[in-house]
Amino acid sequence: MEIVIQVIWLLLPAAVANICPVIFRFLPILNYPVDFGKTFNGKPILGRHKTYRGFLVGILGGILTAQAQKALYPIMEAYSIVDYSQINIFIFGFALSASALLGDTAKSFLKRRLNIAPGKPWIPFDQIDWIVGSLIAASFWVTLNLSIIVVGIFVLGTLHFILNLIGYATGLREENL
């Protein structure tokens, strides 16, 4: 059980970055597609769902989460794989957040190539894209072992799936899985 808490704590900035674009979708600022509406081989590069607003609020949310983790480090030290007192927390929060969003963006690019519409399910990739991206970034601070990778993908992937179902039931998410 300890490894589950450790991995959730490690990837919390990425998880927050991943959910912030959904929570703050109502903001009118920077609601412009990252791909500028361009196409590649006649298909949208990413689609209108990947916006500058999403990247901005996601990265800010992740950085703020990492800052909170640093403040809580004395309480959570037993569950921290990273020594938050010894790292540049801004870079750590930025890296985990940006890599989570880039993992999601890469998956969106592949979905468009496979003619899967934005918001339509692509299980399990919709659940693990941000996890894989953030684990790659986390590897600059932590030596990843099989336990961390498996817990990250399976536990957080399952949690992501459940939260998407809740999001659909509450109206935060337009598509059901």
C-alpha cells in the first residue's frame, strides 16, 4: 500500500495538470487550438480540444501542486520518493505537468490518424497517456523501478477511468467511456 501512496504523491502534479483543462474549460481566455486548426494528410493535427488554455491551466495547476507538496514535505516525507527540499520545485512541477499534457497531446495526434474523434474513448490509451509522459519526466528525479511503473499505469489508470465516469455523470465530461 505504501508504494501506491508514493506513486500517487509523486505524480500528483501531473494528475492535477491532466484534470485542470476539464475543470477550467469555461474560461474564455486562450481558447484557441494548439494546432491552429491545421490538418495533416487531410485530418486535424490534434483537434479543437487541445487548446492553449488547457496547457496554461494544466501547467499552472501542476506547478502549484508541486509547491503545495514542497510545503507538505515535512508531513509527507515518509511517502515521498523525491526529496522536495533538495529540488527546484518550479522545474519539477513544470516538467511533470508539461510531460503529462504532451503525453495526452501525442495520443490525440495518434487518435486523429486513426479517425477516432476527440472525446471518443480509446481505452487504455486515454487513461495512461499522461501517466507515461509524467513517468518519463519523473525519471530525471527518481530511479523508476517496475513497481513504480506498474502502480502508476494500473492504479492511476484505473483511477483516471473512474474519475472520467464521475465526470460524465456530473456533466464535467461530454463523452462517456
